[in-house]
Amino acid sequence: MKVLIVGGTGLLSTAITDQLVARDMGFKTTVPLVETFRRQVAWMEKSGKTKRVENEPFEDLLLAACRSGTKPKLPEGMDASPWGNQPTL
């Protein structure tokens, strides 16, 4: 099930699931998930939005920290979270 939070905060948030939309609006997925990912990656590569891991300067720092079970020692402002939501500032 996919969930989209539409608005509000906490208990007042409105959650819309793909099942709810299918039931109430007749929405039907027409592209399989694997094809969706393939298209997304192709678009990102074509538009220059991807980075090669070999060119990522902090890859070795993150891997070493993961292997040793320690917090990575990253430069100021560098985020260890792959989702970009934990600034080091």
C-alpha cells in the first residue's frame, strides 16, 4: 500500500492510499512498478540527475563508518542520511 499525506499535522493529517483512490475514484495502475523504476532511472540519466558512486567523495567515509559501526566523520554541512533530512549543522 502506498500512502500520500495530503495536509495537516499529526492526528489531523489526511492520508490517501492507493487502495482508497482505487476504491473511491476508480484509479488503476497501468505501469508495473519495475517499469516505473526503469523509466525514472532513464529520465534521471538523460537529464544528468544521477551521480556515479565512484565519483562520490564521501562514499568511502560512509562505508568505513558503516563497517565499524561508528558515526561517519563528515565535513560540516554534509548529511549522512540518504534522504537528506539530517543536516550536520
